[in-house]
Amino acid sequence: MNSDWLFTQTGYDPEDLNGLGNRFMLANGYMGYRGVLEEYGKKQLVALNLGGVYDRNGDKWRETVNAPDPMTITLTRGDQAFSVLKQSPLAHTMTLDCQHAKVSRHTVFQAPEGTVTITSERFLSAAATHYGALQYHIEADFAGDFTLRAGIDHDVWDINGPHLFNYAQTVQDDTFCVFARTGEKCVPIAVWQNQFLDAPAEASIERATTGLFRNYQLHLTANVPVTLTVFFGVSETERDDNAIALAMRGVQASDFATWQAAHEAVWAKWWAQSDIEIDGPVDDQRALRYSLYQLLAIAPHGVADQSIPARGLSGQTYKGAIFWDTEMFMLPFFLATDAETARSLVGYRIRGLQAAKQKAASYGFQGAFYAWESQENGFDATSDFNVTDVFTKRPMRTYFRDKQVHISGAIALSIWQTAQWLNDPKLLLSGGAEVILECARFYLDYVKQGLLDDTIVCDDVIGPDEYHERVNNNAYTNKIIEETWRAALAVIDWLQKQAPSALKTMLGQLHYADLPQLIAASLPKLKQPLVKDGVIAQFDGYFGLEDTTVEAVRSRLLDPREYWGGAYGVASQTQVIKQADVMMMLALFPQDYSPETHQQNYAYYEPRTEHGSSLSWSMYAIEAARLGLGDAAHDFFVKTATVDLTGQSKQWAGSIYIGGTHPAANGGAWLVAMRGFAGMQVRDGQLEFKNQLPPQWRAMRFHVGYHGRHYSVTLKAGQEQPEVEEN
């Protein structure tokens, strides 16, 4: 097996439960299974997370649902449990094969008579996303009697649960089923399982309060392996009357190879479209492929109008909600490699327009104000108290729901970008144009107090840098408003030429017949940021804050989990920022600023940025690559591509757990490779590339789609012009 695709961890660290679960996660777009061992339980953060299935328990945060675990297995001999939870193994490795999307383990335990070796391999099917399979192999170098226990564990881990109630257990034709309903909306959740043991054993069924299990009394012959094959299915459906139940009852032990081959064939297709080959450090190649694996694994392939949560399918962190991360950091990857999935991502936002309009109306605005933490149908799950003070243990008021108005622009521009990149006018006529116009209308209403003035200001907002809340004229936010208005005018112009009746209907529904005139009049009056010695002020008054260093601010912490932002955070009255803000604006709109502006702002803001968000490194990497700072760009690339491999990211905001995978950073790694190192950009409707490889890379090869055409691109160190071939 090519080591460029494998990630192996040797040795067992009981303190690394969270990192292990993230690094070795499996997913197939419908469900995600954390990188755990078969003997783990809810205390070890086992989770089979279901994308798009939400529940609220009482007044706790609403979050995605973790289904019962169909891959729980334990092995014992008398009083001895062959489990890392009970004894330190003699040897242990865990491996993620990114090429084939499967996880394996190899563990050796000591017994009084000799050694016992457990190996396993599992996958979540990419070919049939409601299914998964596991093979569990046991071998002892001595003969003896053992008890093997396998089944469905419904004593699951939840952050704000429990979420499943009214459990029922059934066994029909040797097929197990555990059925439950969510508490809030009574959504049915069913998990089926079939087991096949390739050795004679006396078996009995155990109906426990925590799950449904089968116990095998098994005799092992010395050095003769025994295999337990497990198939399972998961769905939000009634337990008996559905295709999944019928399919599970018809499965045979020999189907494991068939299921696996179908699964791997789908992954081979995905990799053919999206892989990036690097001639450079093997660690860089592996980290980039790991990032692409994470994106491919959690994407809603073949499902209409679905999106990707900020923590993927790694668990319930951030309520399983969709953030602007998807549009800004993940969508570009799918636009270039998988047009169908890209359409699904923006389709989710089009479907959420009504919720966005209702949110705007709840604040007294017209237009569409999109959710900061978006759940099904665009419902905003953001609480008013997102952080808990580590000292008082009291919730802290935050304004992410109220003041992160740049989210609407991110969505409007992503739809406009998608329609242009895919050359797909149908996207605009099927709701996309309406979203763009409603977002533009929201911004007009948000700044309406200044429409009659010489200068239009946008006060009381939060930009990407969340350490500074409720600021005036955040440069990034104003730029997003400006570009949203420009996109709206472009859409109106296109509709006037291509679908005038549709435009008339839309403007009538908006009750804003003069929308184009208002936008055109407002654009030149929108306040531009203060520029001092070439540096763009992040917001009004930014330069008047204490100018200090990140380390100086960090030294003021009284508790390492203390929140830096909010009204009284250690960074809030300083120029130290959480993440790329002005630099994100420059990275997204490079052609609108001079080379000197890019250089001066990079030099100013980078030392003042804590990079407290995984969204930050990629923006600085892109800017560094464009500025010819190859070593710095490479360093930032490594940080964003390895965030889940190293575990070097924030796990807490105050006392709130924010751990999990970081798909925006994974998307950021692709953005660095493409927009940074390959210099990819669209100019005058044409895709262009510029060789900006870091000194550590000798060559880079990839595929990219644009306007329905597909290209193979090769960049080589010292070669100014890339080799571009249309496929």
C-alpha cells in the first residue's frame, strides 16, 4: 500500500480520545463514525453522527443526533478483558487508508497463556450511504475458550442529550434492530445489524437496558484466526417496513468483499476528479490528501439541497450547524471537482431563503438575513450565550446571531460564483437570483439610516474577527456588502436580457421596484475604510486600540480556556485579532488592491493575528504565496492541512467544548494549493494559473473543471508557465 495515502498511529494514549476520534473518522455524507475502538463506549466519545437530523432536549442546545452504535465488540476470557480500557496492549496501531476510506486496527494483548491479537477493518459505504460493514479478527497463540460479545449499543454519547427515547429491540431472521424516536419531533431512528462468525460457537441473545447483543462462547485453536463479520444499516424510518430492513435480512457473509469493492469504486471515481499530486515532502502530500479525504467523506454526494456542517460529521459540536465556512472554504473545492455536490450546497441555501427572510423580519428588516448557525431548512440555532465564563461559570452574552451580517453576502456571492463557474443560468432562475436580490435588499435596509446621507455607514457588526464585537464599518463586511450589491446589479442586468418577465415578478414580490436604482445610488456612497500608511483599518477606531503582541495578550490570561473576545476579553481592547479579517478581504478580492496594499497589510496584520480559528491560516498562506513569501506560505499550508492530524487547535471556548474535525481548514488547504501555489483565478471569464510553488515543492499536478470543461494542469519549479491540457 502506498504510504502517501496511509495515516498510522503507533502506540496507545488513553489521554488522546478526542484526537483519535477526529483523526480516524469515517464518513459517507449521510453519517460519520468517530475513530474509536470496538471496545469503546460513550465515555470514550463513540458517535455515529447523522447529518441533518436534529433534536433539542429541554432548554439545552439543539444539535445533531448520534445514533446507536452498531460496531461495538468486546472479547473476554474469564475475568480478563482484551481491551485497551482494561490493560495496556503489548502493541497497538490504528490506520486510516484515505484512498479507500477505511480504518483498521491491530492490537496485541498479553494473556497468562500467551498473546491474543485483535485486528479489524471497517468502512461506511460510499456506494450505499445507509450501510456500513466491519470485520473483526481474533487470533491467539494458544488454545482456549473466549466470550465474544457484539451488537448494537444504544447508551450513546451526547453533548446536550439524550435525544433518543422509547427504545425497542427486535430480532427477526437473525437480524438485530434497535429502534427509537427523537424527543423533539419524534423522528424515527432505526439501526439494523447482521453478524456472521466463521467458527462454531454457542450463541445467545442478550437484551440489555443499554443495547441488543449476541454472546458467543468460542473456542480458539492456537494460531487459527476467527473472523466476525458485521453488516449494519441506519435510517430515519420505521423499523420494519422499508427497503433497508429487507436488504439487511438478505445479506450474506460473503457480501463483505462485494460491499467493499463497490465502496472503493466510488472513492476511486472521486479521487480521479480531485487528487492533487505533489513532487515534494511526503508529509505535505499526505496532509493534502488527508484534507481532501475529509471533504470528500462528509460531502452530500448525490443528495439535493444539503450542506456540510462546520465540524463535518465528527459529532455534535457547534450544534451540527452549517456556517459560512461551507461557502467560503469548501464550496470552491466542489465547484472545481464535483459540480453536482456544489449545486447541492448552494441549493441548501436557496431552500433556506424563507427562514432567512423570517429572521430578517424578526429584527425589523426586509430581505434575507441568513442564519449564523444554520440547521434544517435554514433554521438559526445560534444562542444568545455561546460562551461560558470560566471564572463565574455563567453564560456570556455574544452577538454572533445578531451582528454577523456578512453571512448573507457570503451566501449571495457563493450562488453568483457557482452560476458563473458552472456556466449555469438555471441556478439563477431556480431561486438563486431571488436569494441574491433578497440579500442585497437586506443590506439596503440594514444601512437605510444613511441612504439619504453623503456617506453610507454600516454600524454595529462583527466581522470575521470575533474578538471585536459590535464595531462600526468593518472593512470586510463593507466590502461584502459592496460586492453583493454589484452581484445583484449583474443579476438584474442578466434577467433583463434573458428573462424579463421573471425579473418583473421578482421585483414585484420584493415590493421594491426601484431596487436597481437604490443599489446603484448607494454603491458610490458606501463608506470606505481608513487607510493609514497603506494599512487598511479593520474597523472604525481600530488604530486607537492598544497596539501590543499576541504573546503579551496571552500572558494576561488567568485560565488557558479563558475567552479572548466579548466585552471584557483580554484581546477586545487591543489590536490583536482572532483570525484573518482584512487579510481575508484581500485574499478573496486580490485584483481590487495594489501589490503594495497586499504587502503592507500582510506585514501589519500577521504579527497581530492569534490564528485562534482554523479559518485563518489558509488566508495568510494565499497572501504569502502571492507575495512571493514561499516559506511563510508553506508554513501556513502545513498548519491548515494538518490541524486534525496534530490536534493543535482550540478545543474549548470558555468551558464550551468545540472539538471535532475542521473541514473549513481542509478546504483551506485546497485553496492554498490552488489559489496560492497554482495561482488559480478567473479573469475575464477565463481560468488562469500562475506558478507560485513554495521552495519545498518541485512540481504539482491536478485536475480542475470550469464551465463544463475539464483540465489537467502541471506546474514545475522554475517553469513560469504551467502545462494545461483539456481532457
